[in-house]
Amino acid sequence: MLRIITQQADVRAELQRICDRTHDEQVHHKEATVREVLQAVKRQGDKAVLHYTAEFDHQTLNLGELRVSGFELDTAYQQVSKDLLEAIRLASRQIEAFHRQRVPKSWVHFGDDDVVLGKRYTPVDRAGLYVPGGRVAYPSTVLMNAIPARVANVPRVVMVTPPGAHKAINPAVLVAAQEAGVQEIYRVGGAQAIAALAYGTETIPKVNVITGSGNIYVNLAKKLVYGTVGIDSLAGSSEVLIIADETANPVHVAADLLAQAEHDPMAAAILLTTDTSLAKNVQVAVERQLIDHPRRIDTEKAIAHYGLIVVVESLEAAAQFSNEFAPEHLELEVEDPWALIQHIRHAGAIFLGHSTPEAVGYYLAGPNHTLPTSGAAHYASALGVETFLKHSSIIQYSETALQKVAGAIDALATAEGLPSHADSVRRRVQQDE
């Protein structure tokens, strides 16, 4: 049952416990396994990828089966319903429209003495997208990762995803990938997939940036290859925090809590409310909605271990607790969400009002659903176009401008014990004199 607590001391302890839920006690053992996989793939390429796919995913592939064929891609369109195809295309348009507003612009400023300063944005050459498999298929995750890369004009976008039963990949995932502009798809998952993207194999190209979430092995692999390649983040299990007052509908709030809990047994679902009656009604509504839930076992586990209702004194207190937790998803189910948002400082995505469930943002509102988790919203942001771009500074000085700053550069270079830095300016200035 979803617990209700009211004591402020208990609130902070419980929120911290939930925030720390993804800290795995066996992480050192698992990291050793991941290091072994990374080194094997780096040395042996495709051979190691096939070996670990058989060992971990229990799928025996031959080399020709690593890349998804054109026939499979074409067939996927015949295997999805017309309604699903239309939904994928609607989501694609919405996501692309949002991310096109976020493309940073290169700029140049012409200052005094012909000094030119600027910033130039260019996409990476190759992006690798990891799309998890397992319990359910995630065509929405394909769209959220691939479309920002396309908007950033990345020339080559490849995707990896673990093979399911009989080596198959869910047709909705394949359709979403094609709609989003993915050019190559490989049936490989886990740490071996991250290694293949980071180092390249005979079949799978080395990329510059890897995005997408997965299990702890995928996260550890991304962490260990960072520096060889860029990564988006180390995303953990999903979480929602809802702040609600007496105007909220308990049935709707319960459904929103379960929408996160159904992701996996480690998902977190938290309600902060000023209304005791709402707290009790939500507790009852959650139990009722769980009765015939198709994913009841995993959802109940999440609710039992990482579900929580907190009765707070004020919405300002709720905002303070929320800021400390820094949730991945934050719903403001209150009468005046625009007033409350002024008190919010840390959240991955914020959903305002009674008609904006997190599911709207998860699927097709446009903003990305790949978000910081486990308190990372204190310093991190959603995946976006910027993830696939890098910027270079542009600097040009005229002879006159260099003359004016030569003394300052000389003083700084001398203070740092770098005489050739000073000399590189001095020789130009003296030559001009």
C-alpha cells in the first residue's frame, strides 16, 4: 500500500532513501564485468559482440544478422496498425518542432580595432543511440533520441537495441527509427553494445556521442567509455513527484503515480499535498487501479518500496521538499501552477495544471523525455539538440588590437612561467615596430 507520512523529519529521510535507490551494492562486481566486456570488444570487435550477446541475451547471432536488414525494416510497416503509425508520425512532428526552437545559432561579433569574436556550432560526425528492450518496447524513446540528432544535422545516426525472442526487434521500434531518420540499426544490447559504439567493430561504426538509457550494465559502460566518446547522462529508474492541493482529482493523481510505477520495480512515485483528504483518497484510488493492472506485480513493487504520500503544511513547503529531491518529472496539480512554479528550482520537466499528465510529455508534447534522475536535476538537463552539437570559439585580432593587449599578455604569461606564450606575442609586436 502507498504509505502516508506527515512528520517533517521522516520526509527528508524517506526522500533521500528513494533518491538513493539506484545505488547498487554490487556495483563493484558489475563494473569488473563491464570492464571485461569493454576490453574484449575493443580487442576482438564483432567476435566479442556476438559472444556476449549469446551469453547475456541468450541469442545466437551470426555476423550477417547483426545489422537489421532492409526487408525487416519494410516488413515492420506492415506489422503496425494505422493508428500507431499515425501516432508515431504525430509525435515525430511535435518533437521536431520543439527541438528546432532549441538549435543554438552560431554568432560573430565585430568589435573595436577589428577584433572579431564568435562561436560556431557544428554537429558531431556520428551519433549512437541505445534503445532498451526487455519488459516493453520503447518507440517513444527512439523518437526522443533520434530526432534531436536529426535536427542537429548529424550526418550518420546509428541505433543499437537488444534482440528479443527469436532475434526479433519490435516492429514499432523499427518504424519509429525509420520515421526519425536513423540510418543503421544493430541488434545488440548491454555493455557490449556501448563498447561497439565507443570503439567500433568491423560491422558497427565508432561514434562520437552515445545517448539513451538502459540497465546498470549499460550505465556503467557509458560511464567507463566517457572521454573516448561523449554521453548524454547516466539515467536511472523513472520517477515522478506530484504537488497537489484540494483542487486535484484523486483518481487522476493516482493514475499519474501508477504511470511512473509501472515502468519497473525501481520506479519512484511521490505525492506531496496540503490536503489530508486528498492523500487518503489517492491512497484508496491507487489500490483500486492496481486490481486489474496488466503490470501489477512490478507496479506494486515500485509502490511498496518507492511510493510515498506526504502531507505538508503549505505548497511552499512542498516546493522546498521537491527542490531537495530534484525529480525527473514534476507535476503541479494545483489551482495556480504558475504561481507555484516560481518556487521551483530543480526538476527535469515540469507539468502544469490538472490537464497535463506526465504521459503528454512522455509521448508527444515535444520536450524530451530523456531526463536527469536520482537528484541529477540539481545540475543536469534534458537530452536535446545541444547533446549532438559542439561549439568552437572564433577569435581574430588585428595588428592594432594585438599591440594594445601585448603588455597584459606578457605580464600574465610571465606570472605563469610560460615564456614562449609571451614571446609569441612580443615577436609580432616588435616586428611591427
